[in-house]
Amino acid sequence: MISANNISKTFNGKKVLDNVSIEVKKGEIISIVGPSGAGKTTLLHILSTLDKPDLENHPNLILNDTEIIKLSDNKLSNFRNTEIGFIFQFHELLPEFSAIENICLPGMIKGDSNSKIIKRAEKLLKSLNLSHVKNQNPNELSGGEQQRVAVARALINEPKILFADEPSGNLDSKSADELHKLFFELRDDLNITMILVTHNKELADMTDRKLNLIDGKWAN
């Protein structure tokens, strides 16, 4: 499902990632842990196609049998929209739109019919216990509700791979526990492959594998 080899990244002459490789099977949930500044978010952004690796080491990135580095910008954008979901630490919801409108946005970008998008959004709202807030704007929601709306938005196009960067970092312990359980329910229900960057020990210990990144390299 995910195969990455020789992934490096340099910023302002500093090597943030140093020839990192990773393999993830379909349906696996992997956590990436390590100290701040270790390169975790940079690696996640490259794996999720939000950023590109340095090219001198001949990197290779395959997601769902697609060679990412060979894609044109337009094909990469389409692939990202249809095959990948991303959850940020800060929910990144648009304040002027309601919960259901935020959820529907990626589907509209994809070009699906409004009726199809709304039907999927309503189903997600119900499954995530959000039906009662669908017409409310983000500033009317609790932190846990906002992050679950962000999860629904990430799932609206039925992606095969879900990436999350510190998804529970801004939540209280109860909301964080609920979100962590939700990830595993989604995996069981939808067979989604997930890579999570987290400082939350409880979440990391729940995952199928925990990988430790230090100074841009995997720790032994």
C-alpha cells in the first residue's frame, strides 16, 4: 500500500530527513514518534504528497500502486484528492462554512454531484455522532466536535490512505481518547491504511507498529 525508499529533505542547507525508507501494508495503522525537530511532520508531508523529497538519492514513493514522483502536478493533485485523506493538528475548518459544508468541500473539488456528496456527508455525520451540529459553524463546536468534522472531511472522498499530524494534540483527554478509538473503528470498518505522527504515548502504543524518528533517521 505504501512503499517509500531513499527519502531525504534539506532545508536551508540542513538535512531534515536522511535517506529514510518505510513500508506499510494495507489496513495497517503506523505511528511515527520522536522528539520535536526530528523530521516527523516533514516525512508525513512527503509521504502524503504535500511536499516533495530531494531528488539526488533517487527516491521512490509508491502509494496504492501509483509511482508518485513521476506524476505531473495535475495528476498528483487529482490523486491526492481522491486517494488520500489528511487530518491536521489544527482542524483547519473554514469558519464561514457550516460543518456539513466543510465536510463536502473535497467532494465538490473532486466534481461529484451535490446529491452524492451530501448523502456521503450525512452518513459520515451520523457515524461520527455529529448530525446535531451539521448546520453549525466551527466556532459553535467543541474542540472534539471540530476535530471529528475534520475527520469526516478527510473521509468524504473515501480515501484508501489516511495521514494525521498530531490529530489529538489540541484536545482534552476525553476527546482525545474518543478520537483514538475512532481511528481503529474506521480501520475495522473501511480497511483504511493510516500513518499517524503523534507525541501521545497512549495513541502510539495502540498502533500496529511504532516507529521512532530521531535526527531525520529511524532509531534502532
